[in-house]
Amino acid sequence: MSPVSLVKMALKALLRNRMRTILSVLGIVIGVAAVITMVAIGEGSRQSIKDQMTNMGTNAIIVMPNRDRRGGVQTESAVSLEEADIVALRSEAQYIDAISPMITANGQAIAGNNNTPTQLSGISSDYLKIRNYEIEDGVMFDDDADRMAKVCVIGKTVAQNLFPDSDPIGKTIRYKSIPLKVIGVLKAKGSGDFGQDQDDVIFTPYQTVMKRFNATTDIRQIFANSIGEGYAEQAREEIMSILKDRRQWSRPTDPFRISTQEEMIATMTTTSDLLSLVLTVIAGISLLVGGIGIMNIMYVSVTERTKEIGLRMAIGARGRDILLQFLFESVMISLLGGLIGIALGIGASQAVKAILNWPMIVSVTSVIVSFGVCFVTGVFFGWYPARKASRLDPIEALRFE
């Protein structure tokens, strides 16, 4: 029997019971649409993580005092970072392109009748290069000329909150009663790695925060970037070696924790992949349920059409013809559900992206795999009922009531 004849017979049989066919197709539609949508969420979140981490800075490296747990309480190592570490790293490190300390203070920024809660960050000028910030208006302070100077560079959010109707350049901000002259405004960057506003920042020379705000010589963090892609590990080992040599460190534990951008991307991507896998498996269960529905419907169809099967066999149809007939019906139900499910999944992904502003990426691979799974589902769940139909005894089938 030709494939065209089999398709015509399958269509005629499916149209004979439209509602049952629609319900069978619906199970596959829901399963495929759910799988495509979940995969789109996973792909979108993975790409979003990479974009946001790249936005953090190219080949970024973060150095912090190591933290451990003693008696169930998280403690910071007795070793702290200091300004001399910055000097040593700048002069000795070969795999570092730029380096900046980070010291912070929390409080209210006030300008005239306007105020906004924001963090004051003490940095060096290299920080802008490391974190991909750019000056939009004004200038960046000079590390040597502006040591301990009461000057600052502000982000777009701070500028809008404190100076909504005027140019902030040359104006004064009071932070913890200390005046800071605005000498520059940064270009907008938007949301950061964990949803924080990267434009809600005030940057000032790190010596200013150390001496005038915190009265300390400790440095909270050191930000750096390697000389290029693939050099992050060498840079990390070099930084740790220099910091240990300065302290003549001989203990088995490291005094500092050094994180690279590659590590952070890998960690967050692994978490995202695990979540995507869980969601996809849950969605795949609905596809399995749809397949079981197809098997159930095909069993009912074989039972209802037992006499038809017996009659066809009596006039010369072979078991192979009966097998292919029912198998074609199962595959057509599955592929039709797959096509509709793919369209619905793509539409749902675009709707979620437009309405909820979630990152969604529908990959061609997920569409091809979903369509292939639908074909396999149709064959797998339709095979046993079709095989049962092909093995019916013609005489017994004709006698079936």
C-alpha cells in the first residue's frame, strides 16, 4: 500500500472522530509548547547571565579577604587588604591590565532640598576601565593630583535624583556632612548582575573615603582585570603569590579569596542550567502524558474497528498493511500536535518576553528536537496498538460484536 493511500485512510479515520482526535492532539500540543517555552527560558537566562557578567567588566577579577566558619559563625580572616598591596600589584604583576581598590560608605547624598540613599565608593580611575564605565560629561578625578580631594563622579540615577532640572557639574553634594564637588557624570549602564541599578553610584578617590569617611586603612575589595581572555587563571595565581609574599604567608589556607569572571559565569550558568533542566523535565512529563493519551485512543480505535480490520484482512489486506495504517494515524496525531505546539510555544515565549520582560531565546535546535520527539512519540506509543491490530484473527474479528 502506497504512503499516499495510508495518509488518506489515516485522515479519514481521524476525521471520523473529530473530538477524540482534537483531545489527543491537545495533549501533544501542551507538552511541546511547554518544552519549547521552558527551553527558551533556560537559553534566555543563560545568555542574560553572560551579558550581565560581561557588562560587569572584561576579564574581571575580584580580591577579598577570605571568610571561613568557626563555631557556626562566618568570620573574616585576620589579614586585610591595604594600600601597599595595590602598589605591589601594580609594580610586580605581569598578567594584570588595570587595578583599583574599593572602599565603601553608606549614607544619604544631599543636594539642596533633594536627597537620595546611595552608596559612596572610593576607587581609583582604573575602576572605570575594569567595570566598563564611561564619562559622559565632565572629567574623571586624577589618582595622584586628587588624593583625598573632596570631589566625585556620579551616575545617571544620582544625577536625576539630586539635580533633576540642572547640570550637576560644578555643584556640591553633601555626604555624611562632608561636601563633595561633582566633576563628572557617567554614561548610563542600566541594571547589573543581580538587578541592582549600576547608575546609582557616587565615585570618589579611595583615599578620600579611607581618611575622611571611614578613618581606616583597610581596603574592602580589589578589582582588577587580566591582560586578555585566557589569562584569568595566571592572573589569579600571580595576585595570590604577590599578596602571600608580602606577608610571608606559610599557612595552608589562603588569606584571600580571588574570584574571576569566568568562574562567576560558570557558577551562575550551572545554576541556570540545572533550573532549566528541572523545568524541561516537568514539561516533558506533560509530553509523556500526551503520548500515553495517544496509545489509549489507538487502543479504543482498534477495539471499535475490529470488524473493519477483519473485513480488510478477509479481502486480502496483510498484517503489515494494518500495522502501517494504525501507525500512520498515531504519527499524524503526534506530528499535528507537534506543529501546533511549536507555534504555540514560540508565541508563548514572545508573549512572556513582551509582557514580563524576561529574556527568552527560542533556539532552532529545540524546535527540531521537539518535532523529532513528536515523531518518536507517535511511533513509540502507536506501535503496540497497531501491532495488536495487525495480529487479529480475521475470522474472530468478523465475529466481534
